[in-house]
Amino acid sequence: MSVQPDSECPKCRGRMQVGYLLERGHGDRRAAAAWIEGEPEPSFWQGLKTTGRDVFETRTYRCAKCGFLESYARVGIGD
Ligand SMILES: [Zn+2]
């Protein structure tokens, strides 16, 4: 899935490569980090509560030259 074509680094004009920030969930399951609307709210059972919040899957672009990271949260994944 591509949410943004290859673009140019705003800092050094190097090439931006698509990737994602790894998040470890239940049973060390790997996932792409999600963007959650609002302030983090502690939940006794789940660490942080995300119920009723807007949740987006994210893609993070990395500059191959200087390492600058730029994230996009565009794909709603619900709760
Ligand atoms: Zn750069």
C-alpha cells in the first residue's frame, strides 16, 4: 500500500523511503504504530485506552541521506 509517492526530504532534498515505526502489541505481535486522536488516557487493562478515539495506521518516511523522519496517518483502522 502506498499513501505517498517517493518524495524529497524537506531538509536536504534527499530521497524519502517509505517505512513504519514498529509497535509490539499483544503477545509481542508486531504492528505498524498507530496514531490516536487526543491525549493518552491510562486504562487498567490495556495500558492506554483507545475506545471511541479516531485511530489511524501510520507510514513514516525516512530520508536516505540525513535520516529525517516524516509520518503520515491516513488510513482509519477503527478500534
Ligand atoms: Zn534529508
